[in-house]
Amino acid sequence: MIIFGIYAPDGEECLSLCRLLELWASNVCVKMELALWHSSEEAQADPRAGECSLIFFGEGEIKGRQLDIARELCRCCPQGKAMFLSSDPLFAIECYCLHPAGVLEIPMRYRQLARTMERCFPFWREGLSWIEVPVCRSSVRIPLCELEYAEASGRHCILHCSDGCIQVGCSLGEIERMLPQRPFLRCQRSYIVNLCSVDRLEAGGLVMRDDCVISVGRGRYKEIQDCCAEFFRLTRN
Amino acid sequence: MDISVAVCDDLSSERGYLSRIIYSYFQTLNRPVQVDLFGSGRDLLFHFYPGKYHVIFLDIYMEEFSGLETARQLRQQDGNFSLVFATTSADYGVNSYEFRAADYLLKPFDLVDVRDALDYCIMELGDRLRTVEISSRWEPIQVPLLEIQYIEVQGHTVLIHTTRDCIPARRCLEELEADLNSPDFIRCHRSYLVNLNYALKLEEKEFLLTDGSRVPIGAHNRKKAKERFMEWSFEHAWSRK
């Protein structure tokens, strides 16, 4: 479990960031806890502050003091890195004195957050969820965020990951039970897909990032269509 | 170990000025440095290969290839060098973080600005600059960790296989392993230490290295080597994104 701190005196900005981070954590299958602070006293009094791996600093109404507050809080979190929210390029340049993990532009968009968080992988890798699957006479652990789709193959199944395929010695049903409901979706009897790896939905089925087309069961087409529409609406902005 | 720095700016006066500050900085540290100057992003990209530079100073407004496009292409090849933007415009302050820049210097900058940037770059480079002292043949030498592919025991001697040479040393492998103290090295066999940066593939009983060498994996170390290699590969794939 990883802990992210959010220092954002502006309530709306704080809420918006929380929603985006929760969506991101669910899509990347990361176990995350958010610590919300509205003042530096609140942050310093929170015992979780020392365990935060990333601390997000909102712009709020204290723009001029943002760096001073960040400096103070980062001293309480020696293993945490700062991440600032700002659209001001001069402020972004000033931030380099603290060597933050990044600067997120306001208004925040999911795509931008996802790209930024990819670069910050070392700060959240401890929160990754994994599955352990039987392979040959051994077992292999795979991080859920790397699993693009699973395909039934007789009594076994093939896991298609971002860097290759692996045949595992268990059924698709067993794999389904190990996976969280979202972002994974059983689109038909022989396939489970990770919505993050879906490029688009066409009449023929789900077109994956690797150009593979996975047909969708007729009875479930409407449901899959609604799921994809909602997912794309939230993540492709 | 020499630090290698590249300065890319389309104005020769700016290149000269910055290179003088860089040389002066390293002189105060009493550390050798090699500074290469480039007048365009295209020129830098032509001469660049992964691992060539520790630090790159990049102007943004240049003809043909902007500094940002140059940075994008450099990062696609190598995620490990420290990047410092050195430019007249503040416009790209927010975007600069996309390239994992270490600093953003606004012109005109002075010795203090460049020094602070270089202090951070040296600190960030950390392990990449580390060396291990080996007493070999007649005198002690410093061997950069980055250059060590694997180490093997042969009788009472260890052989350190680097990208350039094979260095014999009278040391025990346990001691060397403790001195290296790096997550990139794993003890895959009682007589072998391998640098995962050079491991191309894990086969059933051995590592295949990038130069075709094969390093055996001991029966008791097989499971741990497999897990460690998968974890390491996964982390390194992410760090290149």
C-alpha cells in the first residue's frame, strides 16, 4: 500500500485531484491511500506524512508560499517527492530547486496525470497488485497493470502481457477470480480484457492496442459498449 | 572516471561560455571532465549513443530541431543521462518535466546557477559514476561498475569481465560483492556475479549476456535468479517509459 499526500487548501482542486488519482489507481491496479491536508499544521501532525511517497501541492490561494510550504513538508517526508499543480511556467522553473517528481498543469486531465505517473513509477511500485499463476512446474508473478488480455486455450489460458505472452496452467475462470472487476472485463466466453489496453470498440469487436480484434458476445454487446464509452469518457481527456 | 558532458546551443558564444563554466566547476572538484560542443540538435543526435554522456545541456530555441524534439529523441534512446535545459525562454517550464530534466536554466545564467545544476546532476548520477578499486597486476585501478559485465572465480583469482578487458584480481567474491553493493548485480552461482544490465535472456540454467557470453546459474540459485531478473526487467522497462 502506498500513501500519497495532498496539500490543497482549495476544496475543488483537492476533490478533482482525488477523483483523478482514484481513477488512475483503479486502472493501474495500485493499492493507494490518500492523506488530505488543508494546512501545513495538519500535515505535520499526521503520522502518515512520514510515509508518503508523493505529495501533491495544489495552487490554491497561497501561490507565493507554495514552495516554502513544500520545503517544510518535504522535510517531514524524507522519502517523499513533491508534485506541484500549476500552469505557470515561471513557477514550474522555480520548482526545480526542490527537484520535484513533476508539475501537473491545471486544469488537470486524466491523460496528463497518467503520463506523469508513468514517469514516477519508483514512487508507487510498492503499491502494485500482482497475480501469481502456475507455469510449467513453477509459478510466475505478473503485475496486473501489465496484463492486456487473457485468452482461454483448452483447459489452460494464455496471458497476453505488454512484453509477451505466457501460457499458464489454470483456466480462464480461475484467472477471472483473481482479477479485480475493473479495469478487467469478461467480454466473451474465451476472453478477459483490460480496458486500459483497448484501443476502440468496432462492430467486429474490441480492437486491442496490439491490433488484435476480440469479438464480443452478441448478448453482451450493449453492456460492453456502455462500459467502454464510460471508460473512454473518463480516461481520454 | 571522466565525466562526459555535451553542450548543444546554436550560438557559439553561448556554447563557449557554458563550457568554460563547466570546466571551472570540475576543476574546483578536481575531477576530469570531457565537454563536447554541438551547434544543433541534429549534430548531437548524430554523435549520440546510449551511455555516451552523463550530462547534456540543451538550448530550446534552435533551428531545424528544437531542444524539446532533440530531448524527446535522446530520451527514447537513453533514460539515464541528466538533462539540463539552458534557454532564454521560460515558456516550456511546465513541459520540461516531461523529459525528466534535472534543471531549467534561464539565460543569462551564471556560475552559481550552473554549479547548482551540476551538483544535482552528480548526485542524481549516483551509482552510474561509482567505481570499485581492484588491485590488479601492478597497481590498484578504479573499475566503473557500469562497465562490469560479470565476475567469475577461477581458483584463487577472480576475473572481472568488463566491456573492454578481463581483469584478474586476488580478492574473494564475497568481498567484491559487498563492495559493489548494487541491486544490478546478483550472485547467480557460488562462483559468479552477473550485472543484470548485460543480461539479455534468462535460459534454464544460465544467463545469456549481450555479448554472447553465458553465465551459469547454480541449482540452488535458480528460483531467486529468475524472480530477481523478472523484477529487474520489469522495473527497467518502466524507467524507460
